[in-house]
Amino acid sequence: MNSSRSKKLHKPLIVLLGLTLLAAGCSSSKKDNYESASVTPAGNAPASNEATAAFTYPMTGGIELTYMNEQLGGTPERLPVDDEYEKRTGIAIRQLGGTPMTDQKFSLLLASGELPDIFLNTWLQYPGGPDKAAQQGYILKLNDLIDQYAPNLKKTLQENPDIDKMIKTDDGTYYAFPFIRSEIGRVYGGPIIRKDWLDELNLGIPETIEEWHTVLTAFKDKKNAASPVTFRTMFLGERTGGFAGAFGVMGNFYVNDGKVVYGYLEPGYKDYLNTMSRWYKEGLIDKDFASIDGATVDKKMTSNVSGATIGWQYYIEKYNSAVQESDPEADFVAAPYPSAVKGGLPEFGQLDNAYAGTSSAAISATTKNAEAAMRWLDYAFTEEGSMLNTYGIEGTTYTLENGKPVYTDLVVKNPDGLGSDQVMSKYSHGTNFPMIQQDNNLPAKYPATTESIGIWKQTNHESHLLPPVTPTAEEADEMSSIMNDINAFVKDIELKIILGTDSVDNYDNYVQQMRDLGIGRALEIQQAAYERYLNR
């Protein structure tokens, strides 16, 4: 799907632009940290001890491990890629479903003592941090196990110190096999708009907040859009910059000139909320946005109720596919994150750290076969495992021509009418899996899908990105105690102000309440962790 293609898998990582990437972070404040890295999925590189050096896949003995992910829901469907992984590694995986770190079910799972062998989650969010999860006996510290049983991960980290820096704590503890995004793959979401409506109304794609106001007003008055722009609350100004980036702010913690700040305290956030409140009162923002789900957003965007949203890249493909059958003129495209002035760059958009902590595979301290768990996870860091995770199964989803993978008709001309992304999601691990992401060069059906990433990248977000810091166990406990109250508080007042049930004039008082709740101490903790990270 990307126009450029790395000739060998060991070249710098490129984006995985298929929809599998977006069904869903290395950088410090200095941009060149990750971009200079060249990541090499290793072969079956030997480690120092003789037993490890002699190891070859598949393992014998009919080993079965249990596995839990971080997505709420039932047990995932078994897919062809699961069967292929079992055949190649000799290790069967029994899926147990999942629960996110922030859900109460996660705490109940820990209390039960019935833990999976492999525990996929965002361990940076663990109360007290990943160090404490190991200290409390829930997950294993992996340092010695990597030396013994993960030669491919070890070799990758030795050759890529920037990745090594990201995935360990300040004291050097390795706690999980990471999911590392490719450089371009760190951007995968932003504003989406009906270009055919803009063309009909003789309007250009909006670039500033005022142009967005003009466009949304026209959608309401001239296209009779009941909800000119619709989106879920996750896109307000924390998961992405949303419209807040035009005001030089974003929710949560970020970095300004080497100093960690909390966006909700900044004066620009009050200005942003004032604008959103005005838009809501004017009927430009979906009246149901506070409680809307993804399926409802999709329905509104594909039934002329809404003409704009903020979402992931694959929404463009999905919306165009759904609407163009009945309305060939419909055209969903990416719009840039809005700026304050024409020609300027917004401070924030959407940008993940290459290692954001998500989809990190820890090994339970109660496992009875740590070696098998390590071997299964290490397979993704071999060249063979990387090929499987990127291109699927040779002879089924691709063939090699002159040493280069070429997709079969199963992928590009699917007889059941499935998109290439839908096919590949069954035969490969494109994203959200403990591995180093590679470019699968998956073709997009619509040019707008491919073009979106370059449009959404045009922000100053890189200079503000807080890397994956790890407060000490004591700091993390204190941080959790402070932020549990503040997180709930800021979300509540944010919605009240936008919905008009509270006045933006009260925001200064709310900022003081955040200070009373301890946000100053939280900033001290984050600043100390940030400085330790830079000195790793």
C-alpha cells in the first residue's frame, strides 16, 4: 500500500498501510532517535550457551501454552496464521480471550491466580509499573531468559540500541516482548471528509479551524447533514490531537522544550473547549457524540447524516467501499489536522511512539514452560517469522518472484470479494502483535487511503512526544493514585463544557482543582522519569 518498498527486510522499517494496521510508538523529543535505526529481524542466531545454539524449530513434545490478549471480548477465532505458527514452532496456543489493563476484570484475573502462560497487554500501565508486576510475582523478569532462549530478540536489540532503550525499565529490566511500529506506521489516523460534498459546494478541503467551521456550517445548511461532524470521545484531544492541535494543546502529558506538561492545564485548552462548545451549540457536532460507538459513527458517515469524522486510516477504505456501490460520486478522503492560521502546522495530530507499550507479551510467573513461551515469542524476530507476519503463507497469500514476494489472487482478487486487508488479517500478523512491524506493500483499493498518511503527518507532534518512560514502583503507585481522580475529573468537565451544561468560564477554577488534586506532583514524577529515560 506504500509507494516505497524496502528491498530487504533488514532495511529501515516502512509503514504497514493495510487496514490490518489500523483496526487499532520510539521517539524522544529529538526526532532522529528512531529514524536513524535500522531494524534487523534476525535469523536463528546462536546465543552463548551450547544448548541454545543447537536449538532449531519446531520444538518437540506436543507443547501447549495459554495466551491472553488485551481486547475485551470472547475467545478469538482460530485463523490460518495460528495453524501455521503452531506447525513452524511446534507449540500450540490456546486462546483465552482478553482484558485491557485498565479494566476491573484484569485485577480480578490477577487475584484469581489463574494466569495465562503468555500475557499480552500494556504493561507500562500496570499500577506501580512493569517492575512491580515482576516484583509481585505476576510476570517474569526476562533478562536471563533472553540470554538463554531468545537469541533473535537479543540480536535485534544489540543491533538496534534505540529499540533496546525503549523496551526496558530504568534499571535495565526486560519485562515483555514488544510490538514495535515501523516509522511511518506510527501515524494511522486523522480527519476524514466527504470531498464530493466539498466539490459540490465549491469549497476546498479545510485546513484551519475557521475553514472547518465554514465547511461544517455548509454541510448543515446546504447538505442537510443532521450531524456535520461525528466522532467518538476518544478522538476529542487525547488519543489524537483532534481539533485541539490547532490551539497548541492536546490532552494528557507531553513535552514542550524538554519540560513535561499536562495539556489540560494549558490556556489553549480552554480556548479549544470554548470553540467546541460553540460548534456543539450551533449543531455542527453530533449531538450524540458523548455516548456514540464506532458502528453508529460508520452508519452516520455512510448514510449522509455526517460528512466528516476523525478516525483511522482504514475508515477511508471502508466508507468508500460501502457508499460507492449506490453513489459512485461519493469520495471520502483525508483532511489535514487543522491549524490556527493558513499555512501553519498544528502542534498535534496523531503519532504513536514506535514502542507505545501496547501488545507487549509478558510471560506469567506461574508458567510451567518458560522456555517454550520464549521460543514461541522469539520466532517473530527471525527472518522466517517476520516473513510470515508480514506476507502470510508462501503459496497461499504470496509467491516469490526474483526473490520478492508477490501477492496471489486470493489477496488482490479475492473470489469472495474480501479486501486485501481482510484476507491478510487471517494469514498474517500485520499489527498489534509482539514483533517488529514491516511493510507488507499491501495494495489499497482507493488512492485516498494511501495518500492519507502523508496528509496526517503534517504536524509538529514529534517534538512534543513523551517517550515510554517508566517511573519507579513507588513513583508509579503515587502517580496512579493521583491520576485516577484527575483523569475522571478532566473527562467529566470536558464533556460538560462542550455539551453546554457547564460554562467554559469555570475552567480556571477547574485547573486549580487539578492542582489541588496533585497534578503538580504527577508532573514532577513524569519529569524525573523522562530525564532518566534520556540518560538510559
